[in-house]
Amino acid sequence: MRATSVTGSAQRPTASVGRQAGFTLMELLVVIAILVLLTSALPLALDRALPGRRVAATTQKLRAAIRDAQSLSAARGSPVRLELDASGLSGGRVAVRFPATTHVEVKDAEGLSLRAVSAYPEGTLTEARITVSERTHRSTLRLSGLTGRVTVEVPTRAP
């Protein structure tokens, strides 16, 4: 069958019969090389991002646990003591477990290490600084003894 144009003249088929559409071997090798490079960079990116995320999550869990201890103390009418050990913070019905690679340190106003903080029925707390760190990431919780406020300092990178 002959193809004709609008004007009625005969035209040749434009597609070449012997050539097939597809990718060359060189194009496929380049794409595979790019994918290998991107895949090899992923663990490095995760290794940098995860410690910071663990520090932020642990800080928020500690803040929530201290708030819970304050509420529990007000409800009971007696102080709630939160004990700190290597694996976490616990006391009353409040508990927080730390990731194994995250370091948590509690110090009083003079910089001496503490093993526990207390929440009192009137809403006050033991004055302390809780530092959460992992590798170069650090976050600090400040517990105000007078007002009972728990504030998070802006996270910084450790020197």
C-alpha cells in the first residue's frame, strides 16, 4: 500500500526498517554507574543524620518525662524522684530509655553531677542541666528550680 500526502503525491516511509529503538550498552553502563555512586553515598548521609535525630528525640522524651513527673507529683501531693542510670531515667510511673550510643549527663547549678532530679507538688523542680549528646550533636535541657520551667537550649554541634 502506498502512502500519499494531502496533495496526492506519493511519499516514502520515513522509518528505517533495520534500526531498532532502545538503549546502547554504553548508556546502560553510565546509568548503572550513577546508581552505584548514589547508593554508596546513602550510608554516609544516614550516618550523619541519625545521631542528631536520636539526640533530638531523647531530649523531647526527657522533657515529656519531666512534665509527667510534675503532673504526677501535683496529683499525689508528694515529690516524685527521677533516677538516672546508664540506660535511662525512671521514677514513679515515668520512664525513658536512652539509645545505647546516646550519652546523657545531669549536673546541678554548680556543675556537680547528679544521679536524680525531683519534681515537687507545688510545681518546682531540682535545678539542673541535662545534656544529651552523641558524636558531634548536643542538646541541653534546663530545669528551673524556682519556676519549674523546662526549656530546651538551641541544639549545637559539640566542638
